[in-house]
Amino acid sequence: MKYEHVPEYIDKIYEKLKSQHFPHLANAKILFLINKKKMVQKGNIALGKIMKPSELVRFLSKDEAPEDGYDYIMLLDGKMISHCEEIDIERVLRHELRHTFFDSDSNKNPYKLVDHDFSDFYAEVELNKDDPTWAQRVSQTVSLIYDQEKDQKNAPS
């Protein structure tokens, strides 16, 4: 399978981030999954991705997430989860959660997605001023791991 459930500590990181930065997600139902395949967006490795589930996925998940199923699905890179420090995983989660928006005027589904302020979010730049190049560092690490695995797979026996 391409996907698997995240370790329990990811839910704990999310709960902490939600209480600190994302009160609008108090009632949101988010499915966190590990993607075991490399995710690429615009030619760059993607460490995480948050998306709105389709109506079919919402229907199929209504037993797990009562009422209308999941409001969001977040995919996290499996190599990042296995090889990176918790602070960097927290940064990825926090960045992806910045894409969420609660539209109180929407009756059907108030949970929406928003794009970056620029190539990131102003709030994230401020929160990461102690390590401004963390994303490049983590992306390079994860990319090297994928490259090493590919080289090992293609090496003669």
C-alpha cells in the first residue's frame, strides 16, 4: 500500500499546534496519513500536503469521522517521518495547517483551503527565524534518502 496511518505522536503534535495556533480547527476532522512514495510538486520534493477529500472519500469515511466524514486529509512523507527530528515534522504540520481556513458563512462545509502568502506564510517565517532554511535542509535530507534507496535498488547484485 502507498499509504499508512501516522504514528501516534503525530496526533499529539497536531493537538498541541491546534491549541497554540489553529483554534479554528477545534471541530475539524483531519485524517493524517504517511505517503510511502516520494511526493513532488513543481519539480520539488513535497514533505507534506493537505487537501480536501472528495465527496466519495467523505462518504466512505463517515464511520471514522462522524457526520460528514473528514474535512481534510494531510499526507506526510514517510522518509521525513522516519528520519527527521520532531521539530522539523512539527514545522511541516504547522505549515500545512496554515492552508486551512474556516468560513463561518458557509453552511455546507466551512472548512476551506488557502494558498501561501508568498512562497511560504509570513507567520511561518517569523516562527522559524531560528532556523530559516529548515525546509531546504529537510527536503535535501529526504531527497538524499530516496536517491540512496534508488541507487541501492539499481545496484548490481
